[in-house]
Amino acid sequence: MAPFNTSGTDMKLADLDVIVTAPPAPGWGGRYWILVKVTTDTGITGWGECYASAVGPDAMTAVIHDVFERHMAGENPENIEVMFRRVYSSGFTQRPDPTVIGAFSGLEIACWDILGKHRERPVWALLGGRMNDRIRAYTYLYPMPNHPMPKFWGSADMAAETAVAMVEKGYTAIKFDPAGPYTIRGGHQPSMSDIETSVQFCKSIREAVGSRADLLFGTHGQFSTGGAIRMAQALEPYMPLWFEEPVPPDNIEAMATVARSTKIPVATGERLTTKAEFGAVLAAGAANILQPALGRSGGIWETKKIAALAEAHNAQMAPHLYAGPVEWAANLHFAVSIPNILIAETIETPFHSALIKNSITVENGFVSAPEAPGLGIDVDEELARAHPFTGNGLHLEMQEDPIDYVGKNLFEGGAPAQKDT
């Protein structure tokens, strides 16, 4: 047996480039994706992705550069733990900061890509090895070419048609969120129209797919405690696999109250970061399905710790994805390596596929463990640079106006409004 190749173990993180790329309209996955390209002094390049931040892409680019130069440049990419502690403690804080940790998360993913390429092994092999040969995937219900927008977002019949098409592709779980727009005003009571529409979506989709697929009901933290309980009780007959983020994510005790009041499992996590926030959710019994976005939650290593906490609480992991394919690749390597994976989100668009040159694909509703070194993706850097973001909106935004208790509410499924393009 040849000895392990130790050449380059003293490599250092040397250079950083940040690319903000915008998927073509209608922009499934958000208005833009923030990709980071990190290169070592030995010439190995790693790719990462920073999930949505609370500041615009120009400001976020500056944050990413600051985090890299202040806490990571010149460091061995193996030293994930010390770099995380520097970032987590920066500014005398030692508490979660979604923007700073989001910047580090993408850079940390790039470090794992570098380490896998250096060792000529897929990232999952460095995380405890292959626990799962393939990962069950789910998809959001996006409109089909024959579906008019925005009418699609309020049509249970069209949603059911898309659900059938996705199940025929092999998906065994489908997500939708018809309960109205998310507002900056915090939790609210759903209107009777919102409850009626949500029930009709669940009823129509369940009748269309039968027991062939789980229903994933999303709300993105928009209800008051009582409002969430009313909605959950109305949906229980259709047996959703989860009730996602029923109240604002910082209201942990309120979410625990909802969890104790419904038969539907509660899921949360796309807006949380680090084990500090996820640990508090688990300790309160507020959710038993966690949905970290690895480009925000602290990166791959920190999210492995979150998964271990979840395992100790008999909870499962369902990595979130409303971003680009680099974060998706990180999610998959993480999922391959843990025992308590439930499912992973995916987005299939031509741009997602082209950006990584089809190097990872969904086959019959599952994704096989990547085998190529590092993240196992081939990033089309030229394509990413050819689609720069030129708007002035954030990756995702909330509605300022309150919901309508007289007419109909309509949430356009995460599709960014094209007001700034």
C-alpha cells in the first residue's frame, strides 16, 4: 500500500474571489447567488456559496472579504474549528450573527472542497464516511409551462397537476406554501380565505398523488401562535409530513406551543444559524425536523454538530435549498455522512444544472452520493460571470403591507418580483 500523500499539508488559504450571479427570470432559487472561489498557495481552488444575507450583495461581498482577510487568509484550510471560533467570537460577540456567519459558511464550504481535492476524496469521506448511498430529494411545486402566473400560486388544481408531474418524475415529497404572503409585521392570524385555500391545496394534491408522496406545508414564520394552531388543525386530515416554520423563527417557545398542539411534525431552520440557535429549538421541543441552509448555518462542520444534537433529540435533518447548486452540493455531502437525514431540497432548472455542468443530478427522486473529489462539481465560472446581478433588491424580501382579510392573499412562491430588473 502506498503511503498517504502528505505533500501540501502546510498549504495556506491565499486568494478569494466573490461572484454574484443572477439566475434568469423567473429566478427560482432567488434573485442572486453569492459564490466564493478560494485558492490556496499551492494552486488548489475550492468553491462555496453564501446563502441570503440581510444586506445587499455589494455590502455582503465586502463582509465576505473582511471575514476571509481577518480570520482565514494564511490559515491551513484543515483548521476549520479555529477559523469558526475566530469568526464566531469576532467583535467580542460569541453569538450567532447571520450575516457574518453566512459569509463564513460559504468560505468554510470552499475549504472542504479544497481538502477533498487535495486528498482526492469526496467531501463526505472526510466527514465520517458514507452513511447513505443516495439521498431522498424533494421539490417545491413550480409552475409548468402551461400554467399562467400569478394565477398558478392560488390554484389548487394547477398545483395538483404539477404535483402529479413531479411524482411521475420520481419525487416522493413535494412542498408548497399557499397560505398568503410573508410580511414584516410578524406573526398574524390567517384569514379565513388563507385557511380555505391551504385546505384546498392539501386536499387536491393529496387526492391527485394519493400515498405516493409526502406533502410538505410551508408558511415561513408568518403566523401568530393561535393562528398557526388553527391552520395546523385544519390541515391535519391530509397528513402533511411537516408544518414548516409556523411562527417567526425567534419565537422558540411559541413554536414549541404549536408543536405540542398539532399532530403534524414541525420543521424549522432555514433562517437559523449555528448550533446555538438550533440547540435552543431542540431543547424547547419546538421542532423535530431541522432545515439548515449550509450557506448560512455555519458551514458543513458546524452543521454536522447540529445534526449530532438533533440525533440526541431523536430529530431528523432536511437541508434547505433556496439558492444555487454549490450550496446544494454541500448539502448533499453533509446528508451522505449523517445517520438522521430525512430528505434534502433540490431545485431543477437549466441554469442550476449548467452552472455545475450537470455534475450532480436527480435520478428518479434521489441523488446518489457524489464520487468526484471535493464537492464533486465542475463550476462553469464563465457562465456565472456572464450573468451578473444588476438589480437593487435582496435575495428574498418580505411584504410590508398587512395581509388582506377581505379579498384574496397571494404569495408568488418565492419568485422574486421583477421590479428591480
